[in-house]
Amino acid sequence: MNLIIRNRAAYPLPGSLRTTVFGNLLDSVLDDFLAPANGNTRDSAVYSPRIDLSENDKAFIIEADLPGVSKSDLKVSVVGQRVTIEAEIRRETASKEGDVVVHAERVVRKYARSMDLPGEVDDGNATAKLENGVLSLVLPKKQVAQSRLLTIQ
């Protein structure tokens, strides 16, 4: 299992700022803006898909943007509280005999994202759906064992 850890040494943020919504937005903007300075080039980068995570009484719901990804290129794993999404797009450049590819940017793109959820997941009942480049995961929460009062004999 791969874990994507972004290098924050290039632009450290104070600890209190990093934990806020504004800090997360600022991290995202800096990641996108400073990607070449961090050593990520378009050819070797592993992109982190944008996600929305919500929960209700019964499940965690994750929606991830994965444009151009097909079901066969996608891998989702759930182990305990950790959810990992991985995808790789490989486009074969088909050229006619005599044609020369002058410039190609759409050859390979990799996505990877791992996150820890605030609770255990019942992975046996989890569902995943990919539609129009959006992956929707419904991850039911594991039922917490109910404690019961024992009668003393």
C-alpha cells in the first residue's frame, strides 16, 4: 500500500494555521502553485484527487474527482480505518503510418490518496460507484459492540 506524503519543508506553515480550513486551502494552493519547485513534474507526478468526505449515523461518504479514469484502472482498498484510492491512466498513442507525434501530454497520469477515517468501516458492505469521473464510496460504519449489565449471582 502506498502512502502519499507531501513535502512541506519547502513552505512550512505554523501548526495552528495548518489545522484550520484556511490552512488546508492554503496548503492546496501552495501544492498546486509550487509543484515544480517540489520536484513534481507532469511526467513523474502522482496526483492527489480532490475529495469530499461526509458522514451520517450509518456511513462515511467519500466523493473523489478522478477525470478520465475507467473502472479497470481504479483500485480502492479499505483496511480498518484507512481508505486508499489508486488509479493510473495509460493512453496509447495510436499514430498512422508516416505520422510523427510532435508533442504528447496525455500518456500517463497517476492518482493516489490515503486517509484515515474517524471510525472503523464495515468493509464487507462497502460500495463504490464510478460515474462521469466521480468516484462515490459509501463505507458503512462498523457497529460498536453494545455493553450490557451483568447480573451478579
